[in-house]
Amino acid sequence: MSIKIYKGKYKNVFSIIIESKVLRVNILPQYGAKIQSIFQKEKQKEYLFQSEGKYFKKPEYGIFFEKGECSGFDDMFPSISTCYYPVKPWQGIKVPDHGEVWSIPWDYELKDDSIILSTHGVRFPYKLIKKISLKNNNILNIEYKAINYSNYNFDFIWAAHPLFNCSENTKIILPESVDKVINVYNESKRLGKYGKVFSWPIANTGLDNEYDMSKISSKKRNLCEKYYILNDLDLGKASLYDTKTGDLITLRYPIDKVPYLGVWINEGGFLGQYNVALEPCTGAFDRVDFAKQWNRISTIEAKNKYEWFLEMKFANKTLFK
């Protein structure tokens, strides 16, 4: 398999491109090491949601995510929603919206078949490293390592935030063990208040009667929601399936290191966008303080490291095994 890695450009900013026979992946080292584009060359299809306009909205540290380039695939670390860190010695320090790393520059190193990117915390003493490579032409593999430089344990949430393009043919496929989800988005018109629990996949919201949460609706519905799988997962796997084209996107991750999963559905309710995100994560409920309170958190021990991976496979159901 031939892999090409070269320097390029996305809109008006510098990028690094890694390319196989099937996929072309565009990465922005200076802006959170965001994976901006995953493009299927044979089908001429973009998998990740792209914002309009000729210019990339360059983020500044500490801004709200919606003020930046709300597109592509960002890493969220060490929290998702903004909050105050809950425990000493960092108790009371504010964690920015969507974490620190999505809005700051990363260093990068090009290898023969991979890209290694790294950055340091601003308000917290960690280093986050990710190695990006392509396997079997249609598999994007990301290996992560978070290093805690301090003499204290560091509680954290890492979450993948890939905004995928979707349609009314898109179906969410979760492990068979999933039967309950919890709403964490206060502005959800369909799921109501934060903390409400629903059955999966068929939920009774009191508004739509029986609502199939596995199906994406029309953008015209002007809805948006975010929920977490409430029961313990037994498999690190989640997929998006296009029932019309057969396209299948499957995320795989180590359940012992990444035990939680969030789902973001935007049917026009947030910034008028239309996308869906499967968000494997090391802590639940979007906030590191809530995750700590409910013991849904991961920890890097003092002077230690935490390693995990995320694999994204792009295939057709007739070819997928």
C-alpha cells in the first residue's frame, strides 16, 4: 500500500495531507491538529462536515467553540463543556469550552507513513500526543498518549468530536447492549431537560410519541440534541450507515480505556448545521466536574501516562466484515 504525506493548504491556512489510494485526509497542525477533511477519492465524497466561506475561522485560546470553525474533527481535552476544575491542586481553575487543545498550535513530525502531533496544556501540566496513519487504504488510525507531568493525579475527559455529514438515510448503529441514554443538552426541544433518561433506540418523549433515536431526521426540523449511553458498554464500536448508498463509517476504540460514548445530532438546531457525531470519550456528561461527581471519569496517575486509540473505517456494507 502506497501512502503519501505532503504539505498543503485548506482554505487560507497551512495543512498536512496524508493520502492513500482511497482516502485523502487534511490536518491543520496550527489549529488544534484538527482533522479538517476525510475525502473519499473514488466516490468524490467528503465525510466530514465543512463550513461555508473561503476563509478558515482561526480560533483563539479560550473562546467558545461556536466562535471558531465548527466543522471537521477536533479533539476535546481535558473537558468538553466549560467548567471549573473540581479537585486540588487545580480546583477552581476554569477549563475552556471544548477544552484547551482544539484552539492551540500543535507541533508535528512527518514519518514515512504517519504524522505525529503533540501539544502541551496551558492551564494544566500535561502533554497530548497523537499519531495519525492510514491502514488498508480505507482505515484512519489515531494512537493517543496523554502524559501527566505533575505529582498529582489528573482527572480528565478526552472526547472525539468528528462532525460527519448526514442525510435522512443515515442510521446510527450502537452495540446491542445499549438500552438507555441520558440527555445532556438543555436546549433540546425533543428530549427536554438535562438528565432525562430514555430507552434506546425507541424513546417515548411525550412529544413525538415513539421516536426512533437511531434515525436522522430532516434539517427542516430545526432540532439539536446530545445524549450519552447510560448503561455500561461491553464493546468499543459505533457506526453510521447510509441506507441508500451502503456507505458505512465504523469507529472502534478500546473499551477499557475509552468506556463512554456520546452522540450529537444536529438537524439544523445549532448554527443551522446538519451533521452527526459519534463521540467515544474517557469521561461522561460533557463536564469534568460532573463526570468526577458521578464517577464517570478517567485519571492519569501522577507522573504517568494514559494511552488509547481510535480507528475509523470507511467502507460499503456489502464489503464490510
